[in-house]
Amino acid sequence: MVEGMQSSLQVREERPFWSGRFATMIMLLVFASVALAPLLISRGREEVLLWRTASALSQFDSGQRETGLETLRSLAALQPNNFQVQQRLVECLIDSGLYGQAAEVAGAMHSMVVGQVREDQAHPLNLRPASSLYARSLVAAGRRGKALAVLQQTRDTLKNSGTLEKLDFRYLLEMSNEIAYHAALAGEQLDLARALMEELFVTRQAKIPFGKADGIVMERQIIICTALVSIETGDQAKTVELLDREIDLALDTAAEVRRSLLPNYWRWMAGYLGVDQKGEPAPLASMRRTLASIHFELGLLLSVRSLALAGDPRLETLDQCIRDRFQTADLGYDSDALLKMLPDLRQCVAESLDGAMLLDTAGLVRLKQGNLERAMQSLDLACIANDIAVKAIDGRLGENPQEMNESAVAKKLRDKMTAVLHLHRGQCHQALGNEGPAVADFGEVRKLGFEPDDPDLF
């Protein structure tokens, strides 16, 4: 018995406590700690940086502007490559009226990114946010011409690197629209601005999922989307007027094409026209395709108007609703089938907001070029589309207070965008001599907390 105990003690003495599974686990933990230490420290620094940035912004927003700015300056000095910190600093400097300092900080960041792209140390797409921030600070400092040059240089760099063709449409839309917008406000290179907007209009036409309506003009796309949203917001009266106008235009265009078909048909019969591969005269085939496209657009417009009028209990409105459906059938289309291929409410809201932004820029370019009637059409549709879409968003957010709180920043940006749209339409009314509507639009700008001559609107 004693010998057995002694042998057991000897065995225990020969096997120290750090041997076996326990020792292996300890060693693995040590190695893991050493390997992950840099990552954990880096992550910890990022968390601290985010917390300090948020704290500085909170101080700035609560009225302690000098304290918040000093904290942001120190954070930006510690993290010169951190775009988020630099962006927050520039925004606070602009908000404080320190436009020169904002341009200096944003310019340094932009120069650094340009150098990185030139040395292949950064992707060319990094130029986009840096140049946009720099341009914004330059505009605030009253140097819009320089801002336009910076944005054009970025677009040329992306084009020369082959990146421009690979960009997502929304990314390209924002970039080209920004260049055209600043060109219009500066009154410079208006031909370039118009060319950019025409290119965007054509490209955007193919992006809205309208089924076979790949050729439908962008303004009608936006009217259709806005009309569908107006059914939810109860604003059908505004959009039915737009639909009435477009339907009349489509009917006139279709009648004109039909009138031109007949003489071409007799010229073909007389042997004066050549034929295409299918044996049909080329001009005649082209006009037939145009007529088919117009019929499709007309069927869509009639179907949407019928849907918009369906909720009106008046007898004459009900009669018009029924006539629209029969007229659509005469064109060879079924109203229900056409309506099913249209976007849903959420996408219609998004398309209305995007379309309003493009129409505003296009209208501003036309206003600067003196094409006042066409400018008013674009700016009026931009305001209607934006106002109805914003009303739909506010109504949906109102059902969820938490979602509304999370979108406070987005709502502030929407209010600013709405103010800009009404400001531009008011300026166009002024140019046309419509003082009453101009005053009404400027009043809408003030309701949103801005002044018509406020430079921060731009």
C-alpha cells in the first residue's frame, strides 16, 4: 500500500502541472492572443475613433461648436487618410461659414487621393467621393468654376481608365448630373451640360422596368410612376392633368404618323421606294415601328389614367375610366396586363425622386439657355413628382416612429432638395413673368426653413 502511494507520487512528480491538454490549451490561447493582438488593437482604435467623432459631432450640434471643431481637427490630424473623419470636419467647417478652411482640408484630401490613383495605390473610384467633397467646399467658398473643373477632371480620369463604362447606372447618374448642375448654376459649358443630360435621359429610359416600353420617353416614365404613387397619397388630380396632356400629345403624334404613312405607301406601290430585307419599304417600316411604340405608350397612359380615376365616385369620371379601358383594347392591349408590368409602389417612389433630380437639372440648363417654356415643363414635373413621392415616404414613415427617427438626416436632405426644386421653378416663373406662382414657390422654400437667396441651398 505504501509502495503504491510512493509510486503514484513519483509519477505525479515526473508529470508537471503544465503538461497535457491543459498546457496545450494555454499555449494555443497565448499564440492566438499574440496573433490577434494587432487586429484587436486596430479594431479598438477604430471604435475609439468612431466614438470620439460621434462625440465631437454631438458637441457641435448641441451648440458647442468651437469644442466640437477642435476635436474634429485633432482627429483629422491623427487620421489624415480617414475619409469619414475628413468629411465630417469639412461639413462642420462649411456649416460654420469657414468656407476657406473647408476647401483647404477637402483639397488636401483630394490631392492625396489623386496621387494614390496616379501611383496605382488606390482605385480610380476613390476619386469620386473625394472630388465631390472638394467641389462642395469650393462651391461654398464661391469658386463654382473650380468645382466644375475638379468634377470634370474626375470624370475624364474614370473615362480614360476604362472605369466609366463599368459603373453602375445610379453612380453614373449622380456624377453626370452633378457636373451638369454646377455647369448650369455657373452659366458655363451649357452645351456640355445639355449633352450630359440628354445622354442620361436616353440611358435611364432603358433602366425602368416597363416591359416592352424600352423606347418610352423619360418624362412619361416619371409621369406614370408619379401617377401610381399619387393613387396612394390621394393626389390623383395633379397627375391626371399631366396624363391628360401626354395622352393628347400621343394621340396627335399617332395621327401625324398615320397621315405620313399613306403617301409613302402609294410611293412604294408606284415603285419609287426601295424595300428592306423583308420586302417592305424602309421608310414605311420605320414609321410602322414608331406608330407601334406610340400605341404602346398611349395604352400605358390610358391604363394608368383609368386606374387613377377608378376611385372617383362621380359618374362622368367613371365613364372616362371605362372609355380609357376600351380605347386601350382598341389599340390591341389589355389594361390589366399593362398595369402588371409597371413597377411597385416602392420603386415608383424611388423613380419619382430620381427623375425629379434629373428633371430639375435639365430644367435649370434650359432656363439658363433661354428655353423658358420647355424649362417650365421640366421644373413643374420635377416639383410634382418630388412632392408626391415625399408625401408617400412621410406617410409610410409615420406608421413606424423608430424608422422616422433613423431617417432624420435623410428627411433633412429631402427637405433641402424640395426647397431647391421649388426655388428653381420660382425662378422660371419669374423669368416668364408669372409673379404669383413665383411668390408661391418662394413661400414653399421658406416653409422648409430656407431662404430663396440662401447660398447653403446649393
